[in-house]
Amino acid sequence: MSESHAKDLGTKIPFLSAAEISKLVTGKEVSAREVAQTMLGRIEALDDKVHAFNEVTSELAFVAADKLDKRIADGADAAELGALAGVPVAFKDNMNMIGTHTTCSSKMLQNFQSPYDCTAVRKLLDAHTLPLGKLNMDEFAFGSSTETSATGRTFNPWDHERVPGGSSGGSAAAVSAGMATITLGSDTGGSIRQPAAFTGTVGLKPSYGRVSRYGCVAFASSLDQIGPFSHTVRDSALALGAIAGKDSLDATSLSVSVDDYAQSCNQGVKGMRVALATDLLDQEGLDPRLKQEVLKSAEMLAGLGAEIVEITLPSTKHGLPAYYVLGPAEASSNMARFDGIRYGHRAEDAQDVLDLYMRSRKEGFGPETIRRIMIGTYVLSSGHYDDYYSKAQKVRTVIKGDYEAVFARADVLLTPSTPTLPFKFGEFADDPVAMYLSDYYTIPVNMAGIAAMSLPTSLIDGLPASVQLVANHFEESKLFSAGAALEEGCAFPYDSVPVNRS
């Protein structure tokens, strides 16, 4: 590859859509190896400023690229290879992929080598994508800013003094900075949608059971769901189409038909009913500028033929406290396996088994992980189970009922993604409850197990502003129809991220 050709690709490739990259590769206008070289070069140039990656998998990317180039040379065409052939991808570091470490950004797993592939990862690899590496995250997905990572924090590409959100901060920042075209994250209470909102990317949380969780290290098993980050709604549709479906290795994945999500992006919103939760827009702590983004988005959708239906969601205020009972309770159970004996960090010179347990966990876990384990263990204890855990489950049922009432009247719900714009590092260092409030609008969606998407709408003071679209169980197609229409009207300048110009 000549120097001038490499420079042209370096400017062009990072912010093309997945469909555009795949068309170039399968049309033989550029090789998959050139795409891999371009993106790996960009990671090398920019990631010291962003720190999105925990591990860069150059060799795996080139192996995949050369295999794809050979198939194309042998006559395979776009129809045979699929819409994601040649697309650069990367994965949150709680997803196993053979040939990599899966660390969950924790000292506890810093040397753990993946023994198998996460199902969602394997499905993307089978779609002839190019795996660029594993992405930084809050330790074990416990956090909303990627500040709890044992490997160091990730920086927001729009402003390096601000967080990229979390826990999937690396996944969001990699796409935002043009270091990957599609990434996968996991969302337990907003860990895809909140960082997507903070970084000007599209973040999708599919319905619970839509995507297999096999091979993804669990936080809260009844809440976790894997989903994609991308620049565009259509790329998100293509990614979900690749990873969705029943998996015999995950009993919580459901056998529900997978729609042609990319085609849904062409449907428009004429005749669609869009719910607007008026009580959520009057919530204390919501930045009034983000309220205006929601109102402008509603007006835009109405102008495109949608009907706006005003509703209320009174149970939303109970979502946060209920989540911080149920989430830590499940986390406490899931984290029990990390004991210094089976795998993970093991303390040296332990005096006995109890000392080994205690010291290994104390040394291996960070403060936020320890906090959540302690909360979860407390609410599950015999003296407090009925007072906390049982009541939180009842609240969860009420939240689900509120959403059922909404979707009896509307096709999608429009809300803020976050209460604020991206906050600065350390802003909530001494106030974890204030940090938890950044997931106020996203948590109830996980409690109900339904689908939601965050997509950027504009820049405010040079920072991304976003809205959230919510749909009923397994109605992601409606998200893509409404999201694509809104995206076209907003025309967010995702390729103007400052790190791209530095």
C-alpha cells in the first residue's frame, strides 16, 4: 500500500458506515487487509489519548482480513459474504474471545485467557468482521464512568476532561473516535445507552432474551443484555441482525423470529404513535437543554407523520432504588466464583483457606466492586431479604406494568437518555449515589426487560446530546424505524469529534 493510498484510507475509512466499508471490500475497491491496517494504525495513533482498548488483536485482525480477501479473490460476492464483511469490530472486555484475555478491567482477572468464544462475539466473527481487540470498562461493569477500571480510565473523545460514561466506556469511545466501526457492550442498567449518549454514538439495548449472554461475564443475570455501538442506526440494525437469535448455550435466550432490521430503517414513522412521558421531562436534575432535545425530537417525529401521545410513568422514580437492591444482590451471587482458588488472582503466602479467600478478594477487587458485593450480600441476608429483595422484586413488577400500559397506547416511547451532559472526571468520586443517578432514565428499561436505543441529536457546548427511544419486548424494528427517521432529521456530525482533528 503506497503512502498516499494509506493516507487516503486513513482519512476515509474510520467514519464510513459498516455498509459502506463492506461494499468497498466486497467490491474489491479496497482490501480487508488495508482496512485492518488503517484501523490498527489509527488505534496506535489515538489510543494513548483515549485508552479505549485493553488489548489490541492485530494478528487476529489480519488473519480474518486475509481469509476474507482470499474468499473474495476466489469469487465470493457481497450476497454470499453478508453486509458486515470487512467491517472493523471490537468487544467489551467482559466477553470471551479465543486468543485474547478477558479481564473485566480487574486485577482479579488480569491474566485470564479466554477458553472459548462468547456467542455474540462468535456470530460477529462468523459475519467476516475484523476483530481489533478488547475494550476498557468499569471493573466487572460496576460503574457509570469507566473510572473504576483497574487498567486506567477511558477519556471522552469529545473532551478529555470528561468521562465517556460506563460501564461500556471503552466500547463507546472506540466508535466515537473512529477506532472501530461497530463494538459490542453489555447493558445492565444503562451501560450501553448512557455511554452512547455521552460520546455521540448510537447504543442499542435489545430486549432481554433477544441476544445470547453465553460467554459474557455476568453482573446481574436477570438484567444483563449484549448490544452494539455504532455511528448510525442502520449499522446498529445490521449488528443486531448478526448477533440476535436463540442459543442452545443460553437458556435465557428466546426463540423469537429475527426481523430484517436494516429494512426497518426505511419504514419511516407515518402513522406511528410516539409516547412522551411528561412527568419524566419535569424531573428534578434534568438539564433543561436535554429536555428541549426531547421536545424538539417529538416535534420532528410529528412533522414526519407520527402521532404524539402524552403519558406518565409514575414508577420510574422507584427504578433506581429497586435496581440498587436487585443488581448488587445478583452481583454478589455471581462474584462468589472469584475466590482465588478456581481461577483469578490468588494471594501469596496465605495462612489457611479462609485467609486465601479474604486476601485474594481484597487484593483482586476494587472499591466499587467490594461496595456492590457488600450491599448485595446484605440485602440477601436472612434478616433483610424480605425488607429489601422481595420488595424490590415487587417494584419491578409495577415498573413492567407501567410499560405495558404505555405500549397499549403507543409504538415507541421518547425520553431523555441521561439527566446531564458528560460530567468531568472525579465529579462524583465521593458521592456514588449521585453517580448512580446518571442511569435514572435507563434503569427501568432493564427492569422491564424491554428494548431501547440512545441516539445523538445535536451538540451542546461542543458535547453530544442524545435522546432515548424505548419499545416493547422484541419490537426492536420499531426502534430502528423511529431512530432512522430521527437520525436523518438531526444529521449529528459524528465525524467531527475533536480527537479526530488532534
